[in-house]
Amino acid sequence: MDEQNENFEETALQMKKLMEPRAVAIVGASGKIEKVGGAITRNALDSGYPGKIYLVNPNATQIFGREVYPNLEKVPGEIDLVEIVVPAPVVPEIMEQAVRKGVKGAVIISSGFAEVGNEDLQNQVARIAKEGKIRVIGPNCFGLINTEIGLDLSFTFGKPLKGSIAFVSQSGAMCCGTLDWAYKEEVGFSKFINLGNKCDVDESDALAYLMEDRQTRVIAMYIEGIKDGRKLFEALKFASKKKPVVVLKAGVTESGARAALSHTGSIAGSVSIIKAALKQSGAIGVEGVEELFDITQVFSQPLSRGRNVAILSNAGGLSVMATDWCCKLGLSLPTFPAETVKELKAFLPTIASASNPVDMTGDADYERYKKVLETISKMKTIDLIISIFVSQGLVTSDGPARAAVETQEVCDKPILAYWMGGSSIMNGLRILKSGGIPVYSSPERVAKAAASLVTYSDFRKKIESSQLGN
């Protein structure tokens, strides 16, 4: 165990130099933003990164008004990280230059390696990197983003918002799509790491770094192929003890596995073994992109002490469906004690229901939501709260949303929201999101998020109990 710890610590230090460079060189830099090299150059220079950025291209002397160097060895200063955007056959030569320059990290954007059957070329690059002690992300990847230091070495158009979610993906398109979605949904990220073909750095290496990264509170992963299952299992087990790891494993069918092989040159692996490994490690397995984002966001909330849920709503039907889903997923809705029911009835309309779930009726406003939330949040028998609002034309969504946010600020229990409607609930959604409360659009989605939060909370409690026992 101690040896395993040391290995992860050493890997984390190597990855830190790659993810937090003081100086970067872009080989294949371009002034044409319609090209990959140009888009990367534009993003890097516009990202607010305080370190040095050197542009390298033998066919240019200036790009965006910046001096350009013919090769890496002509760059006057030290380089921590080199990003390579040149044709695949040229990559080994650039890597040799990087070794001579003393570079410790490389991101290879170039495609044309194992994903098209050119394994010999990829192995050559990996061999040069290993001998030169350079850690490599890629090839065939979209790059990396570190919002903490304002470094964007990707070719996407979407500008990432700063936050606490790290996203590790084998697919570059997943990174691009996630960035675009996140900007629309106002979700912030800490790091984006696109692994591509994984000739060197893999998911385990990324986890070794992210589990120690102070900015990252939760790790989301999209995995196609697994090359070293034991290594990944150990990394997931270590990382899950410190922070939640949510994993979407693709290539779970025979056809999907073939697609994964042609996409990044990786074998998909046994589905049953992978599911068992995720469960044993404490990681949270999901089955779709929507679920990956849903579950990742729920960890903006504190961990849950137990499985007891209280639901409050301005629509009885929605609360019944949410109750069904919670019970299907192993959560409990305990009956409120008589004194709580009496307290709720004192200010609820006579036609309202003061039991669990609470139906506050369609005209429930800020005051009613706030009083019910405050009452429930004080109950020792309740561990998690789901607040539901549906647009009925009687009350605007911003009041109930403010009530949830204000309660969360003084409550140590997780609060989740299920908001149903269209344009009329947009203000409420913005208030919830800016207040850090995860909001969902169906009873199934909010219940699954709640169940995942409880499951991980139970896992963490078991880990802490075993540590105390030792």
C-alpha cells in the first residue's frame, strides 16, 4: 500500500509539471484560426495565462504580432510543456528536439497514429518520450485546459468557466461538446484533460494528479478503452477516498467496442468486470452523457448523513412521481412526527398536505417555500431535501428558487431542485445555479442524483470508520 502511495505521489508530481507549466511552446502554431494550429494559438494567447508562450513554426516569422521560432531548440528560455500540432510523420523529430531542450511534458494533438493502424509510429513516439523522461498526453487529442491558471491549449470555440469539476475524456469531441453545454448551463470546470490514444498518460495518471488538486472537488470521466485494468482500479480506489469520481464507460456492446477500437485504437474491455470494479472502488458508474452531468453536479452539495428524504412541492402529482423514483432507488421518505405536521399546518393552506411529501398547493410563493424548507431542514430525521416547482401561472419561479438558495446557505443538508416548465422558469433556474443548487428537469433525474449522492456518502463513511478503527 505504501509503495502504491509513493507511485501515485510520483505520478502526481510529473502530471503537475504537465498540467501547471510555467512556459509553453506550441509547435505548429498558426495565424489561421480555421486551422487546428491557429485555433490553439488563438485560445492560448487569449486565455489569460500568465506564463510564457513560445510559438514555433519554421515557415513563419510572426503570428498575431508575436515572434516565431523555427524549432524548439531556438527558443531562448526553458520550456515545461510543448504542444505539437504537425503532421504525424514529423512528430518523432519534434519529440527528439523536446528531449534535447529538457522539456518534461508534451501534448500531441496530431492524428494519424494507432487510431488508423499506425501503431509503429505511435510506439516510436512513446519510446522517445520514455527515454527522454517526457510525460505525453495524446496523440490524437483535443488538448488540455487548466482554468485555475487560465491556460487553454485546446482548439474549441467554447470558453470554459472556472469551477470545481475536472473532466477526463478519451474523446476530444466529448470535451468540445461538454464545454459548449457547460457554458450554456453556466457550469464551471477546473481541468479538461483529453487523453486521445493514451500512448503514455492514461486515466490512472490523470486521477493521481486530480485527487490532489485543490481546485477539483469532483472528477467526471469518459472512458472507451482500458489498457491496464488493475492500475485503473487502484487509482479509482485511491481517488474515491478523497473525492467523488463519476465514470461513463462507452463501448459496452460488441459494435460499440469495435467503434472504440477504430476511434482511439483501444480495446473496450469486459462490461461486467468494469461495473464490478467501479462499485468496489467507490467510483460511480453512469450509462449516459446526461446522467454523467447530472450526477457530477450533485456533488456541489454537502454529503448526506443518511437515506431519509423530504420532498416539498407546489404540485402533488410531481411529488408523487419523485417519491416513486426515490423509493425505487433505495431512498426512504419517513413519516413526519406529529409536532412537525402541526408546525407545518400552522401556516399552510387548509387544502395543503403537511405529510411527506409536502404539497404546498399551486400558489406557494417565496414565504411558503422558505417556511417549509426551514422547518424540514431542522429535522434530525431528514438527511436530504428535494424542492419541486412547476410553472402554473400563479407564482413566478424566482421566489421559490431564492428560498432554496437562502436555506442552503444556513443548512448543512443537501438540497436538490426539480423545476418543471419552459421560458417562465428561466429566472428561477439561474438563481438556483448561481446559488450552487443542482437543478433537474424530471423526477427520475433528481432521484438518481440524490441516490448517487447518498451512495457515495455511505462509501465515505465506511472509509472513515475503517480508518478510525485502524
